[in-house]
Amino acid sequence: MRDLHEFIDFIKRDYPEEILTIDEEVEADYEITAIAMESEKGKNQMLLFNNVKGSPFPIVTNVLGTRRRIALAIGTSVDEFYSIWDKRTQKLVDPKIVESGPVKDVVMKGEKVDLYRFPIFKHFEQDAGKYVTAGVVVAKDPETGIRNLSYHRLQLVEKNKFRISLHSRGHLWRIYSKSEKLNRPLEAAIFIGAHPSISIAAAAQVGMDIDEYRVAGALMQEPLELVKCETVDLEVPAFSEIVVEGEIPPFVREKEGPFGEYTGYATGRSTNNVFNVRAITYRKNAIYQDILPGNSSEHLLLGSVSKEAYFFKRMKEAIPNLKNINRPKSGTHFSAYLSLSEPIDEGQANQAALLLLGLDNMLKLVVVVDEDIDVYNEQDVLWAIATRMQPDRDVNVIKNVICNKLDPSAYGEGTSAKIIIDATKKKGWNFDRLTVPENSRKKAMRIIKK
């Protein structure tokens, strides 16, 4: 697969239960959000809207809204995702520059630039306006020349201007800060819609010395084809849907937000930067990709699965009996569930939780359970807490630790307490979990399925 089109076709052909095509006319503002939110309560499918009022472009959303579709995007299964991620990212693949690609079908420069041509829409009533949510921003570090890929919310304000939040403490913020110290605008490009492996790579937990295009190539198991931009010294995926080129000027700030963030709340916290557009290129048959913001499955999973794979590898070196990690949707990015296989040494649950808290400053709650507990089944985890934990012995609170600034309950400029819950079985207790014979269970499943 080379692009978003081919991934959609692949899902339609081989996993039709994973996609819902909607041909009825819909308003982009609010209605797509409402449909996506209702879909999450059921099958949580990828949604393809072919008839968006006033737009020549279809809209696709929730492309990577389940662990299964994320695994399918890189050609593996949910169970094998961590090991495949680790294996492939051990050998990054350099991209290659090609002369042209479908994203150059249509080129708009100067006065012809018009962001209003695209179905950029308003998601929630609390949002300050219409937002691009699936745009991957490409920029180069002015000191090292290394490219960086990252997601940032983009508020549409004029036909040739966005307002953008760079989310302080992130890589792009650091790159922009270097450029601003030099009193130079930071050239950047935004691509909207691409091979899902690139989308996953853009959200990956990697260092500033790693070009995420190389990570995407590793996940795709072939060099990613890039084309040069028209007006900035950058490269973008040749088979992406839409590319917006421009610059983020130094020392220019304009009020951006509020916007519905991953916490499930609207927030006006922003770096309040501006993105001035120089050019737009796109495919003739472009599909406009959206990621439902707020605490949607796709928004949270994109920011979690690659981190989980990274954390799993790092933790496994110190905790060899680590079995699984899940950052559940209910906890936004602030909670995680760990499972350990037996034997579990005294104090090892706390060691594992402390290690994860050290690796991920966004977390403030870590629950540790035994391997018989399914960390992806929240009811199972809560049952373990209810039956295997005593608050005076198995709960630890750590005060005054760095956290994510978007946490609405954070102190001051971004600190919080952290809590560890050891919900593993304790020695001397009776944990004879109720079961039925395996043949009876299988017969029951056949009867229910029938």
C-alpha cells in the first residue's frame, strides 16, 4: 500500500466490517462529529463521507480508531504489534526523493491559495472555529537539519492563514524556539491524508535526532517516496492527499482556541502561533482526512500505541515478567494499566509503576495487575482493584511531579501528584478464580454466535 486511498480500498475489500460508507448528504460542521461519536459507542468503524454539503471532497475520519486497524496499517496483528514495532524500528529506512507524485496534480500559489476550498470544519460547539485536526507538520531543525513530523491543531482564520498551537515541551516548539532566537521564520509544510504508517510514525515516541520519515519507511518496509515542496525547502509524501506550504513567523502571536482537546474539555491553552500559507498542492481525487478531536478513540490511540511499544521495550529490560501495557481511553493520556506474569516479587509492582511514570510524564495513575487480568478490559481491571487491593497498603502517592499542562486539574505551570495502585494477588490470600470447563465455554460461544 502506498497511500490512504489504497488503505481504504484494502479495508473495504478484506475487512468490510471495519468501515462504514455514508452516501447521505451531511453537513461537515458538527454532524460528522456527532456521527463519529455515536459510532464509537458501537462498532467504532472508519467513516467515509462521500456526500459532504458544499464540498467536492469526501471526508474520512476514525481511520485508526481501533488497535486492530492500527495493526493492519503496518501489516500485523494486535498481539504482535509490540514485537513487530520493535523489530522494524531497529532498522530505520531512509526515504527517497522522486520527481513528482499525485499530490502535485493541482498547484495553487500566491493569490490562488484558498484554504476555504477544503472541507475544514467545526467539531464542537466550544471550538473557536474550524480546525484541521489530521495535519502533520513537517519542519527542519535549523541547527541539525533533521526533519520533524508532529501533529498540531490548526485553526482556519483566512484563506491563506492558520493559527497553530505548538504545544510547549514538544519537538516542534523547540525547533521553532531555535528559529525565533535567530529571528527567522520557520519554514513548514502540512500534509493532510497519507499512508497510515506515516500517521503512526508522526505520533511516535522518538528523539529529536530521528527523522520520522525513516520510522515510517521502517513500518512500511520500503523507502517512503517524497517530493520537494514548491515554495519551502522541505519534502512531503508524494502520495499524500493535500499539502499546505508556508512559514511560522518569529515573535508573532494571535489568540488561538479554545479547542476540544484529548482531555474531553475545551481549552484555550495555546502557544498562539501563526502559520502563513504560501502554496497548496493536492490530488485531483483528494480525500480530506479528519481526526475527531476531544477524547476520541483515534485521537488517544494515535498518541498511545507507539508510546506503549516504546515503553514496553524499555521496561522489559528491567521487568522481564512484564506482560502488557494499556493506556485506556477512559484515562485520556493520564492512566495506564500494567500486567505482570508470575512470579511477582515483593515490591515489583511498585518498581514497574515507578519506571513507567518516569518514562511518561503525562501519566498520573498506574494500576498493576496479574497476568490473568485483561488490561484491555476495564471491568476486569476494576474487579482486580476491588478484590486484590487494600488502600492503606497498596496505594502510593508521589507529590509534585511534572505533568502535561493540558491536565485541567494540574497545579500551577504543570505539576501533579502521581498514584500507584498495586492490584496484584498477595501471598497467603485465596484467589481461586471461578471457571467453567473449556469445552462448555466453547459450546456456549457457538450457541451465542448462532
